[in-house]
Amino acid sequence: MKPTPDFNPAVAGKKLLREGRSGALATLMAGSGDPYCSLVNMATAADGAPLLLISRLAVHTKNILADPRVSVMIDERKEGDPLQGARIMLMGSAAATDDPDIRRRYLDRQPEAAMFAGFADFAFYRVTLKAAHLVAGFGRIVDLKPQDILTETDDAAELVAAEPEILAHMNDDHADAIRLYATKLLGAPDGEWRCVGCDPEGLELQLDRAALRLPFPQRVRAPGVLRVVLKQLADAARAA
């Protein structure tokens, strides 16, 4: 399906991926290969790859250690009939990682996990995507490739490296702007919204368990350009 003025499958898929904070994880039972499904919390890497924090004591982790193939289904959790909402199924393979940046990004989005993230049986896993399937309403069912919903970061190393400082600066010094982004530009309810992620294509805002994606009007590769874009967005929010 080609993008139309009112529907872009890649944009819809990226939004679901970046805003997802939990999903259904499907694995293959060790030994039998039978399907097994469980509920997990999740986050995303800088490029959008799904991140998990799971225990070796859990059945799904034992399954992954025997066969890394997984699927994760994320839905938008809208009110009413869940089948009327958008959802995306992500297929790929999961592998454990001790990358400190992945740990930080996960805990920024799932702060309650800090109490058990250091336990010996827990580890962070990154899912390398193979394919995706988007259902975004009647007649809006699309197969997507990883490059459709992931974010290129190779040309934005400076921005990616500066993310911790960017988030701290925004949350400490520009909480009012974050609040305006959420309420005026994204139509969210008022509250103490925080910035929990920044990549070349947008910001991730979060209030408790609710997450929102604020796309940039242009691709951003460096902190200097980011400052200009964020000011433009703040001005637009104030004008709204």
C-alpha cells in the first residue's frame, strides 16, 4: 500500500513502535516448538529496535535461549473495541546485550524496572527485526520491512551520543516546553510530561505509562540543529 495524504504506513508503524510500553511476546517452546505467548514491558533502542528486560527463570526467556525467533505485538491501547485500534506485529530474533546505552534507554522508559534490573537472572535483550505486519484499520493492512519502521542513526552519531544530556536539559530546564508539546501539538491531557527519548526523527514524551511520539519537521543529526527545531516546535505550541 502506497502512502496517501491521510495514511502513511511507515509513519503509523513507527508511531506504534516508539510509543509502545508493553506488548505480547510470542516465543517457541523449547523442545516441542509449540507457540507460547506472554505479556512483557518494552522500550526501543536509538534506531527503534525493540528492547526487553526478562529473567532466565521465565518460560519465554528459556524459549529464546533455545530458539531466538520471536514476535512482538504492540497495540495502541485506545478506548473501546481494541480491534478498532491500530496494532503492529514485529518478527525477528532476540539476543542478550550488556550495552549500557540499551540499559539506560530501557530504564528511562520503564523506571520501575530499576529495582530488579541488576538481579543476576535478568538481562536486556534487543530484537533484530526481520519483518513487520501493520493493521491500522479497515483496508489498512500492510506488510512492512525493517527499514520502513526503523530509524537510520549512522549519520547522527553526535545526536545519539548526546541524548542523555539532551534529556536532562529538557527535563530540568524546559519542562514547560515539553508540557506544551504534549498538550498543544499532540492533544494530550495536561500533566507533568517528561522527555524520555530523542533520535534523528523525533522526541518521545511520557507521563506515567502513557507515551507519545513528537515527530520533527525535518531530520536532525546534531544537537545544534536540534535546539533550533525544538524552539520552532515550542513557538508553534505557544501559538496554538
